[in-house]
Amino acid sequence: ELILRGFAPERATEPMELQQGSHQIDLREADAPADSEPAVTKEFMVPATGRLTAIAHWVGVDDCIITLFDDTGDAVAAGSGRLITRHTAATDDVALTVDDQPLDSTLMPTNELVDTVQPGTHTIAIKDALSNTTLVSNSNVPVPEGVARIVYLVGTAKDDSLNLLTQTVNGLESDPSGVPTGNSGLADDGGTRPLPLAAALVVALATLLV
């Protein structure tokens, strides 16, 4: 099934429901025949319920892969938000600073770091873990209560295209949450809602396939 024609960098599909079981994602050049060899392919299992994000991105110098992340997550504690940073860029291990405070863990390619934060706007900066060189300067990321804000490091270091993309996962409020919050229109920025009877998948392209 063709889910997106003319897939471009930093573009994502709308969430789609998939049946439980084995599935495969194929990426081809925009003008390639449907039965041609995919440029990138990924087989994956879909659970009975949950949320997944598949992101196509560069690793190393010339290799492009598809990495799958589980967005389901536990409920966010009342009065808190969740900040998730994912490394999907062609660069080495990175160090993450949140509100000028370095996190203890190093973020490796295709991995993520999860941090519970107070609701509000937080400042993120990313540095090379070895040289301490700044890769992405301070960026403001709003994290509402009961929401998981996912930040992707994308691009490649060799062409100085490293950048941040964000994704929102709503519906993680504790029950009861203690403070009424609502969605505040966040669904408009590509946020995904919980699907109780099926799994949802979002496919994103972080960097250009050539």
C-alpha cells in the first residue's frame, strides 16, 4: 500500500492503524516502479495495541536505515511532562543538556533518553560527547502536562545539517490527573492519540535519500 508519494526530508505520514502481526516498510525513489528494489526496507512486528514511529535516517557516512521507536509509554505523573530525545542523525554519540544541566547518560545513535520534567518550556542543547563541540545550540521545547514531547536529532554532521524535529504523544495523563489540562490544540502539530483497539504507526523521513 502506497502511504506517501514524494516523501521529502522532515516530512511525516498521518498516524495509521495496522493489524497485529508482521509488516514491512519499503522506501523507494519517488519515480521508481512499485515493484522495484527498495532503497531502504524494514520488517517489524506490530503489537495488539500501542503506538510506533518509524523514522528513515542516515547513519555513518552513506548508510540510510529505518529505526522503529515505541511511543506507547507509561502514564505521566500528575503535574509533570515527559521529554524524550532520540538520536537519528549521522553523527557520533552526543551529550544532552536540558535547562543548562547536562544529563548523566550519553545518547548513542538509534537510542533515546527519557526525562521527566515540569510542564513548561525547556531549553535543549546537544554536544558531541567526546569533543564537547556544540552540535545544536539552545532550542526551546514546550512540554505540556501529561504529554510526551519527543525531540529527534536529525541530519548529518559532515554537511553541517544537524537539526531538531519534534513530535507529540498526547493522552498520557495520569487518571486522575489532578489538574484539568486538555489538549490545547496540540493535536494540530502531528500529535498521536491513543488507539485502544489497534496499533498506530507514524512514518517520518529525517534526511534525504539520494
